[in-house]
Amino acid sequence: MKLSYREYVLRLRHTFAIARGSVDTKQVLIVLLEHDGIVGYGEAAPSSRYGETSDTVKAFLGRVKLEWFDNPFQLESILSQVDSISEGNYSAKAAIDIALHDWMGKRLGLPLHELWGLNRTMTPQTSFTIGIDKPEILAQKIEEAEQYPILKIKLGTDDDQSIMSTIRMATKKVLRVDANEGWKRKETAVEKIKWLEQQGVEFVEQPMPASDLDGTAWVRERVNLPLIADEDCVRYHDVPRLQKAFDGINIKLMKCTGLREAMKMIHTARACRMKVMLGCMIETSLAITAAAQLSPLIDYADLDGNLLITNDPFIGVRVKEGKLELPDRPGIGITEK
Amino acid sequence: MKLSYREYVLRLRHTFAIARGSVDTKQVLIVLLEHDGIVGYGEAAPSSRYGETSDTVKAFLGRVKLEWFDNPFQLESILSQVDSISEGNYSAKAAIDIALHDWMGKRLGLPLHELWGLNRTMTPQTSFTIGIDKPEILAQKIEEAEQYPILKIKLGTDDDQSIMSTIRMATKKVLRVDANEGWKRKETAVEKIKWLEQQGVEFVEQPMPASDLDGTAWVRERVNLPLIADEDCVRYHDVPRLQKAFDGINIKLMKCTGLREAMKMIHTARACRMKVMLGCMIETSLAITAAAQLSPLIDYADLDGNLLITNDPFIGVRVKEGKLELPDRPGIGITEK
């Protein structure tokens, strides 16, 4: 097995702002895994929130010795070995996981959802994310998002009330709220969420800083909207202890090291009777389509990272009236533009 | 998809006795699922402990309408529909799950472990079960079990001490103990387990009656041997709450409705940092080999149901110095004798 990579700078349609900062571009790495005449594609979209940059991804990929393995079908052993190289490096690990899955699907001539026994008609609608912005830009973004029936609103700032008012003036769509750990006091979180309950909001993601599970559990007892763990839910060992504070989890390939662990997290969350959301970073249609292959198993999709950029190098999953439409090609099912 | 079945009466080499009763024969059903020229094989080995008999299996199979589905790859949808027909009927559901997996593997030309990304060299050793018996028969059984390096001893009776003494006189092998809910008082369980700690025992299965998790947790605080849930662990929703009382779970296809749910249980148990054991009922090499396909993921195998019978109609997994050796054929990998 041979591993190589290319770097891409993704350009965002709008400056993308959330509670902890803003960006205009995003660096990702496309990984190619070649074996036996077949090339599997993977992607790393590193996030500084989890200590990664494109440089850490490149350094990690340099330490991966796939030539130790002669059979890409041995995913469990290969990915365990890759995981053991060092802590963290989630997106770099995800790139290898995705490429191995793409390779396997191509080798068998099967789309991943079919390999996993899933029904392509069961995909959910995806939300479309509206980053933090000035009122006039927010109104423009809502207009541009006309084709998406569910919007995800980034809050967690001092301007939450004016952002929501601007958005509610512009649309009656279902809204999901992501506070990105922005409410630092549990009393603030309760107050904000009680107010959001009146605004036609479906759920709230990560109201409190990660690791404050007691605070979040306290909030949860006092509000009616479901709470979904994002920054608190990185890998599968995190899931069981989140039961006491959250109603569901947001799984992202770039946090959890890829499709194989994402599947384990879905199963664990279901066993714990929790809701499952699949989210993303700013990333190309490659990683988005890989995640979408799992989406027949989930409740809420937020797979819009590719919709926020202007130079997506791939074609993969499509969105029709909000619903994810999986390609009918082997593996992830992407093609280069 | 067409479903049919055959009935078999398995004959036991020795009368098989555990804490709650004994048997000389066991009725199982072999299910055939035919689609597109390929036949997938499944097996139901019903257990009265879970309210099943060969008649309930036949009645359940009569209610399954697989003609609603045109694609056996849609395992998740098909098995959800089958599961929703009625409560219970675990082994009947498992027969369909196993047959669908066998079909899929045969269609793709892949053994199941390879389809799941597992490494066939990572299979564990299986234990061999010694049922409750008189001292002279126990000694004979230990002799017959010479080739198996790990023995599982059935206890949970008033004769536990004499059974263990007889066995320890005959062998120095690693012993695992299964009490099958036989110790009714928590003080008895602690006393028995403290004594077993001196007898070279690796772990104890289901010391207390199922559902007494508080009692089992009380026992666990007072003993040093790991406790494994069997009768307390039926399906995947059971797993998270077992954390507080047990160190691991025993998964059986005939309890959990098959391979797909068994995989979900393995992932959930790992997320909960619990040990995983794969067990069985008295069953043919068909269901044993199906379970063995998952065994590269587990800690402890007790896949010996086929070794206890004299008229196994199939050839599948083999045992070499205790280690499970998976066949290299597509699907489950069994052939008829």
C-alpha cells in the first residue's frame, strides 16, 4: 500500500464565524492510498480546536507505515496501528480511514452504504449553517440558503438575541442552534435556551464549555429543548458518560478518526438511547460524501461543509430539497471535477 | 427472496446439565434464504430460558415476509422490519440475520470476517464446557477434553465444591466458571467466588439471578475475579447499564438476534470499557462458525456448542490447540457434510 497526499486551500463563500473565531480559507489534505491498481481517496480537514494544522497532518502521515500491511481489508488491525502512533491527530487518522474504505468499496464494486447494509433512500435532510455575521449579511445568507429547509444558526455570543431576531424576521424554517461552548455560565445557558424554546428551535448544540458535564446536566434539567454534544463528544469512549448530560451526540469524521469509529459511536449512542447527528468541518465533497454514506443510520445531518466553499474539487453527494442524495458509484462515490 | 427451513435434532455426546436443568438432545432449525441463485444459510437454536421452542421459531418464520424486500444488501431495513414483527423470538431472528450475512458474503466472494475488516489471525482460543455431572463422569470429560487448553465449568449448585475439587484433581488448565444465576444470595456468591479465587479461575459468569444488578454490584465490590454478564445481557440496549455491576458481557447470537446486533454490542461494550465474550447454545457448526467470524474482535470465546454433539451436519470453523481457525470460504464459510 502506498500513501501520498495533495494540499488544497478551500475558499469560503463568506467569512465563516463561530463563537471562537472566524476564517476565510481552510487548508485540507487529500490523501491517496494505492494498492493493487486501485486508488482510495481520503481527506484530512484539520481543526485547531483539536490541536491540528495541515503541518501536523503532514507530519503524522510521514509516520504512517502502511507497507507493513499487505491487505487493505484488514481495516481493524491497520487502523488500530495507525491510532497507536500518537494521541490526537484525528483528521490525519480519518484521512487514512476514509481512503481505506474508498479502496475497499472500489475493489468490491459497492458503494459504502451498501457494503454496510444501509438503504440509500433513508438519508435525512441536511441543515445549512449560517455563521455569525452582521444583520445585513445574515439576511443575504438566509436568502442564498433558500433551497435548504433546515438552518443551523451559530450563536454563543453577546449578540445572540439580535442574530435570532434578524433570522426569524427573514424565515420561518426549522432552526437548529449551535452555541459552540459560548455560554460560560449555566444560568446564562438556561436563560438563552428558555428564550430559544419560543423561537421555533429544534435543538441546541454544545451550550456549555466541554468537560462541564455537571453544569450541562443542570441546564438540561431546566430546559425543554434537546441538547446535543459536539465539543464534548470526540471519540467513542466519550459516548457512555454523555448520557447523563445530553440527549444526543454530534459525530464528525475529523474528530473521531473516521468512518469505522463513527459507526462504533452510532451503535454506542443507540444502545444508550441517544440521538445521533453527523456533522462536519469546512471540507470538500470527498469527506462530506464519506460521512453521508453513514447517514441512513442517523437522526440529524449537518453535512454542508462543501456547500460553504467556492472551489470544491470533487463531485459527490447532492442535496435535493435538503435531502442527501448518495451517488451510486463504488466506495465513497466521488469523482474529480 | 425466498425463505425455507429444515429441522434437525442434535444428539449430545453427554447429557448436558447446568444449574437449571439437563438435556440429551436439542432441536434446531436450519434456514435457507434464496435470492438471485445464491443460498444463504442460517440457524435458530431456540432456548427455553428466553421463551423459545422449535415451534415458536416455525411460527415466527411463517410471519416473515421477505418478499417485501428485493435487495438482501439492505440488512438494516430488513432486520429492523423482522425485529418489529414481535418481541422476543431471538433465535428465529438470528437465523434470518445469519442467512442474510451468508448470502451477502457469498455474493461478494468474501468471508464475513474480511467483509468486516477483521484479521483472521486474531481469533482467540475457545473454552470447552464441562457440564454438571457425577465425579466419575467429570473425570472422563476432562480426559476427553485434553485438546482444549481452557475449560468452562458449570457451577451454581450445592455440589460446587466437590465438582471443582474433582476437576482440579484432574487438570491444571485455566478454568472459567459459569454459575448460570445459580447463587441466589449475594453473600453466597461472594463466599463462592472468594473460594474460586484460590482455584485458578479466570472469571465468573452470571453469579446472581438476572436483573439483580444491585446485588451483583455488591458482590463485585467484594471479589477479585472479573464478573461477566450472560443472562443479564440479551440485546444491545442492555449493555450500558451493565457497566455498574459487571466487567464484561457474554454475547450469543441466539440471544441478541444475530451478527448485526452482536457487532453493535461489541462496539458498545468497548465504548464502556468492558470485556467481550462470545458464547453459544447447543448448535451446529453453522451458527458456531457465524459467531467465530466476529471473534477477532473479542477477548474470550466459548464457541463449543458444535463440539458437544455427535451429528453436526456441517463443517466450518476448526479448533487447533484451542484456537479458532476460520474457514477461507465466502460468507460464513460452512459446507454440508
